[in-house]
Amino acid sequence: MSPLVIVVAILALTFGLLIFSKIPPAAVFIGALTLTITFQLAPLEDSLKGFNNPGVLTIGALFMIAAGMYSTGAISILSEKLIGRPKSILKAQLKILPNIAFGSAFLNNTPLVAMMIPVIRDLSKSCGLDPKKLFIPLSYASILGGTCTLIGTATNLVIAGLVNETLERGATDLPYMVPVGMFDLSLVGVPITIIGIIFLMTVGKWLLPSSPGATDISGEGIQRLFRVELAVEGGGPLVGKTLHDVGLLGSDGFSIICFIRNGAHIDVGRDTVLVAGDAIGYSADIAGAKALWATIGLNPLYSTKEQKPDRHRHHLVEVVLSRRNTMIGQQIGKIESEERNFEVWLVGYARGEAAMNYPLEQTVIQAGDIALLEVKDTFFYRNRNETEFAMTKKLRGARIQRTDKALLASVITVAMVFFVAFGFMSMLNAALLAAGAMLLTGCMTLQDAGRSVDFATLMVIASAMGLESAVTASGLSAQIGDFLGMLGGDNVYLALTVVFIGCILMDAMVTNVASAVFMFPIAMTIASALEVSFMPFVITVMVGASCSFISPVSYQTNLMVYGPGKYSFGDFVKIGIPLSILVGVVTIFLTPMFFPFHV
């Protein structure tokens, strides 16, 4: 059996499993790469090139940068200022997509998407938004924005470099071409980006998948409701803002039971302005309690010790009070301070499945009650806890952000972007230095850095690069090129259409950069045969190779949102095909207007 047939079979099996099975994408791609190695479809070093590829390593480092920005609250603060608390998908998209597209025109879109993933995750929980309606548009907006300038994507730079190399050769039989300028692509890219974003916010409403009804989204077991009581911190970021603006009026995970100011209960609404010392009682499930506890500017109302500034080191635990607990029979509000000989802060309390309708200070402690406690590391090493509590469980994903380091984390990230944008060092070098600076300055811990790296995504990207080697070495890519050249015929617009379609098809099978490199000589051959300028073909290849919408594996930002959005392969196909058609039509219509076939 020929290598070409084997590659086609492996690709068909890979895409079939991605579309019709629930096998994790990482497992599918590693399996596919294993088959290409087994059948020796490409040299071993080429099959494994993705695992030492600087781009893959850069993405891993950028995950850590995003973790540092998130753990310090820098992302949350920026998100609050730029995005706020949108209450609908459309408003969220209006705030997010244009900003991401603009940023991607001048900056590498990978770090932008990496930093926006936790923002969208938090917005989805706090504002009750469907994340499936936001993650794919996030990736697509970053891709569209990259088509606006020469430095928008690596694809653009690669093609511009190939044009310069071709001009340096000085062959007289080549079609007309000139170096690509910084904003030459903007003439086509800006309209494409605007139209594409409008498409995502309108038609995308029906094409984007929806999340099923949330049930036990916390993953913490039985869904009981806790009474959570917190106080507004004096001098904190919540003072002077309304309950609605800061997202504390209520969400899917929590709702207000009472609001106390200066010892008196008051009625509240969306326009209630918070002041220092306000006490708010909530009915909350585990997920809601974790979100409330992690809110910057809220502190637990009851504590055994004065709150310390190092709350970012604390943990949230769920405990079940045992029959031997020394506080059984006492009211929470009357426990004497001398009895509180270990540091805990009471966040929430539950008895039964419904939240209690009376204040925590009036609650008489009973065996079997469940409490949410903010604790220090030493809590887990006290033998006393074995008798006080029948069960102790640390809650996953609950963490207080270290806001005192937010400015420092932002400076590190901006410095990283600056050094890359002005060519002082590579993206990988800058990202690794920035990650090291985050660790050394305490913006994140080593554990946070390790947990932040999405190794499944990295495995998919690295394996996809290995598959591309097999596609090229087997001759499949050359066969596709010959076929496209035949389809182009003598019509310049049809030839331009074929080149664009070829880029899209190659994107689906290999990486976007590989697609651009592969299609460049094919497009040049077609332009030479038609005796027309190569410049409209250059622009078409740049746009076509960059706009990788149909497959999650064709562009790294698609892969980055694939897992967090819990998408299927078909979700990208469903919205990616019509968006690709729209972009293709606009590109083929506009490109000859600004870059004529005949000069």
C-alpha cells in the first residue's frame, strides 16, 4: 500500500474520531501521530518536530503568563474596566470581540487569547452567560484581527518573507510583485474583520452551540445551599460601586438573602451603592460560595483571628462538624475569642439542603452541620481537626487573587510584548523570561504555574505538526496542488477562488503556516501562467491561510478554546464553513480592487 493511501486513511480516521467519538482530542492526535511513525511516513525527526517547536513551547509559557496575570487579579481588574458585567451574549461580544481583533492586529494573538480564557470563564459563571457562545468567537476575532496588518500573524510574515526572497532572486519570468507593506493588507483585512465580527454576533447566534442546562457545575457533589455572610472591605475596590456593577446582586450560583448597613436591614436593588462595612447574606451553592469568597473586596463576617493581608495563601475548605467538636451547642455569635485558638474564618454554613433563613450569629452549632472555612496551610496539619471535624475537603479552584502584585504582573506582561514587538528577542525567549519574572516576584507560585499549562492542548498542537510532515512527505500536498492548478483554468477570478479554497482545505489538514508555505508557489505558478500580477494572489494567500475557521486543529487559538469551551469538532465546522465562505467572497471581491491583476 502506498504512503499516500495510508496518510489519507489516517487523516480520515482522525477526523472521523474527532467528529463522531468522545475520545479526547489529545488521545486521537497522539494515536494518529503514532501510526505515521509506525508506517514511517516521514523521517522520525520531522514527525516529532512539534515537540521541540518554539511555537509550542511559547504557548506553554504563555499559559503561565496568563496564570500570573490571573492570580494577581490583573486580568480581573482590566476585564472589569474594559468589559464590565455584560448581561447578554451580544453585549459581551460587543465588549470582547472588537478589542481582541484590534489587539491581534498588532500583537501576537496567542497571549491575548490565553489571557482572555479565564476572563470568559469567570464572566460565564458570574453573569450567567453561555461560554460556548464566547470561546469560538474569541478565537475567530483574534484570527480576523490578524489579517489587518503585516505583523498580525506569523503567516503574514512568512509570506512577506517569501516575496522578498523571490524578489532577491531577480528572475525575469516571474509575475509582477513588490514587497508587502505594513498596512497593505489592511485594505482587505479591516473590512473582512468588521464583516466577520458582525457575522459572529448575528448569524453566529444560531450557528454557535449552546451549553446544556448546568447541573452540579461545581463538581463538588451534592448541591446544597449555604448561608454565606460577607462584609465589604473598607477602602476596597467595591466601595462606591453598585451591586449590579460588581455582579453581586445575584447569579445562577447565589442570591441575596439580606443586606445590613449600620446594624439595620435595608432593601436593595441594582442601584444600591456599597459602602465600607456593609454586611451581605447570600444563599449560595458551592460554586457560588467559591465565587463570592474569591471576590476582591469581600471578607468573611466571622473570624477567629484578624484578617491578614496574605489571603492569597489561604484555602477554602468544606468541613462536617463531628459529635466531639468542642463548640457543639454554642451560638456562632457568642463563641468567646479565647476559645478560638486556631485561625479559621467562617464563610458559609449549611444544615439540610436549603440555606438558613436566620443570621449565622444566631445559629447553634450541631453535629453534622457543614461549614465553609477559610484556613491557612497550618490548618491541615493540626491533629485537633481529626476530632473537631468528621470530614475535611479542600475545594478545588478556590483561590484569593493577590491584588498587591497586579501592577507588577501587568508591567512584566507589557515588557514581554514590548521586547517582542520591537524585535529585541523572540516570543519564546520573552515569554520564558516573563514567566520566570512572575515566579521570582511572587506573582504566581510554582504550583500555579504547573497547573496553568494545558498539556492536552500542547500535545494536540505538537501532534498536528507531526501529521503535517506525513502529508507533505507522502506527496498528498503535491497532488492537491496539481489539482488546484488544473481547476484554476484561464479565469483570473476563478483562479483566485481556487487559491483561497486551497488555503482553507490545507488549513484543515495541516497548520496555517504550513498551508501558506505550500500554497505560495502554487499561487505564483497560476499567476505566471495567466500573465497577471502576483499581488492579488499574495493577499489572498495571506487571508486564506490565516482564516482557519473550519477545523480546531488548523490554528493554535482554536485549539486553545477547544477544551475550555467543551466543543466538538463539528461545532467548528458548523460555523466555520459559512464564515469561511463569507470571508472568501469579500476577499475575492475586494482584493483586485486594491491590487489589480494588470499593472
